[in-house]
Amino acid sequence: MTTVVNQSAPGGAARQAAGLPRLLPAAAEDLRAHLARYGPAPYRDQPGALIADIEASGLTGRGGAAFPVHRKLAAVARAGVRPPNRQQGRTVVVANGAESEPASRKDELLLQLAPNLVLDGLQLTAEAVGAAEAHLYLHHAPGPQILRALAERAARGLDRLAVTITQAPPRFLAGQETAVVNRLGGGLALPTFQPPRVSERGLGGAPTLVQNVETLAHLALIARYGPRWFRAVGTAAEPGSMLTTIYRPDAKAHIREAATGTPLHTLLGDGAGVQAWLVGGYHGTWLPMPDAAGITLDNASLRRFGAAAGAGVLAALPSDRCGLTEVARVTSYLAAESAGQCGPCLNGLSRIAAALAELAGSGHRRRTVADLKRWSGLVEGRGACNHPDGTVRFVRSALTVFEPEIRRHAGGRCAATNRRPFLPLPDGLPTSEEDWI
């Protein structure tokens, strides 16, 4: 079950500059309601004109990497200007709504409630980089809200580019930007080694901008209300707000928009009945209680603990669950989600997962923890993508935070009184190469 937490202020977004929510309406909005709230997309009729406002806003990507958005826009715009003897001005923009992280629900809800805000952002981005193609890449088949939004926009002639929808396979790595480009080109949704970056040579050889759908929604609002409006919330170094998917001890997914710099305890609770927090999802970091109580939702604060906000997945693990068992479950899933292209990932993650399963059992070899630490160092930084690095970050923090539970299991004991799984995982694991199509 997913719930959204909204405290809407009266009036449109321009009148609630310091307030939230900015992105999520209380109920799904069709095109008429969207235009009544925001008006049409504010095209500049000049490629690149929006990029300076995005730079001044300080917007960073909300898909996980937190890369400055203006730098990606500028890189694709520059790459699209080619010498006279080569193809002129063909660039591609992609709205990435794959959201392959099993614990994340925020992009899915955004596309249900405010699809036109995302589509505005896609069109404005296309203008900013001079794109000739626009794509929407989704984890599931397009829902009725997206199909209706595209049909209504086409009937009114609002969009300058037609939008091609492609469904991603249900794989963890299918939303990685090189995997996105491979899938859009008709291939498997597998990550590839870089360079070249997709911003230089992506879909069909054209410079390609892959941007998360939440990022595009923020961009659409900045285009209307400006950088100062965006900076009215958040921190000076990391301005704005972000959507979060929050799991409290009730195990339900709560979607909430929060200003960067918000204390984590206001999102996850005061820590009563909680043994640890997970920040950043399954490529994220475990933080112990009560040490985590003073941390805020911004990377400057989280970095002190080796953590990052990522795509905004936050979980408060209840005291009645076994953290070691949860970590073993998730790591087994992550190992199975390897693209199978790199030895350190294919072989290393499977060994790490097997060792964690041993730790989560009743009794284990003395050297198992040492093996885990050694293998983690061997796989790190050696993959085509960040999958092994993210998995190792998740595992290493768990070995520290759940060290008391490791000792209990070594003696054949477990502190858990509730055996129900807490962290969400897909019902089935991948079984064949066709799962990447």
C-alpha cells in the first residue's frame, strides 16, 4: 500500500514559494486542471535559453546521482552542434521513469498524479538542447493517466515533439542511463562501459540526455517561476525539494515531498521501536540508532556517515525484525540482478550473497565476515556500472550496524520476534536473458 502525504497551501505554486508540496497535487490532474494551475509550457523559442536558469536554481538530478542538471543540458546542447560535414543538430531527450529500485514508489505516483508536469519538463528540455526526438521510458506499461495526457496534449497541439513510449524490463539495472539507451535502440537493457558518455554518443549515435521524471517536473516549475522560487526551500548548497519514499515500522510506502535539509527524524519518526535507518535504498547505507538522529536530508549531512540521499528511499527497520536477515534477502536479490557482463559483479556478488545467507543462519565460520570484507574490496570500482559499488556500500554498512546480530547468529540465536519480511522485493527473480528485453 502506498500513501501520499500532502499539506497543500491555498493558491497555485507561484503563491506558495516557500511551501510544499510543489510537485504532487492532492488528486490526479487532467490537462484542463493542469493548465488552470500552471498555464502552458513557457517555451523560450531559443535553444539553450533555459539552461542559465537551471544553473542558477542549483537543481540536481533526482534519480539518484544528484548530478547538476545544467551541466548535462549544456553537454548535450554542445554535442549537438556538429561540424558542417556531419549531421546537424540531432539530439535526443529521454524522460526516465523506469524506477527499477523495488523500494521506490515516488516516480510512479508522480506520473499518476501530475503527468503533464513531467511532459512539460520533457518538452522544455528538448527545446533547451535542440532535440529532434523525445522518449518516455517506463518501468510498467503506460498507465491511463499518461496515455490520456499525451492524447489531450496532441489534440491541443501543445507539444513540439511527439513522445515515443518504451517499456523497461523488470530489472534493477534497466534504468541505468546506458541501459536505457540500449533498450530504446532495440537491444537489451544492459549497462555498457563508458566512455563515450551517452551525452556525447547515445541513441543512434546522437547526443542523448537521460533525465529522471521527477527532475523534469522540477525543471518545468523552474521554467515558470524562476531560480529564486526554487531556492525558497532547501539548503543553500542543495536547494529545492525532493520526493521521498518512506517506510516506517508499519511497512507501508509513504510518499512525501520534503525540502532538502529536513531532519530525517521528521520523516522517519523519533526512532522509538526502530533499530536502524536505511538511507538511499538498496544501493544505500545503513545508519544506527540513535547516532542517526541528528542527520538531515541532504548529501552534505549524509556524507559524514558515508551515505547519500540517492533517489529518496528511506526506511526505519523495526526492532522486532532481524537486520541481518533483511540484508541477506536484499543482497541475494541484488546478486541475481547482475547484468552478468563483469566478473567481479557476476562472481563476486553471488559469493557475497551466499556469505550473508550463512551469517543470517544459525552459526557460521569464523572467517566469513573477513571474507565478506575482502570480497567487497575486490569487486568495488571494477564494473561497467555502479551496481557492485552500490551493493558493497549496502553490505559494508550492514556489517557495522548489525555487528551485534552477527554475534548472536554465530551463537545460534536471533533477536527477531517477527519473521515477516520488511523491505519490499519483487515477487519473482529473473530467470533468463529475455528478462532484459
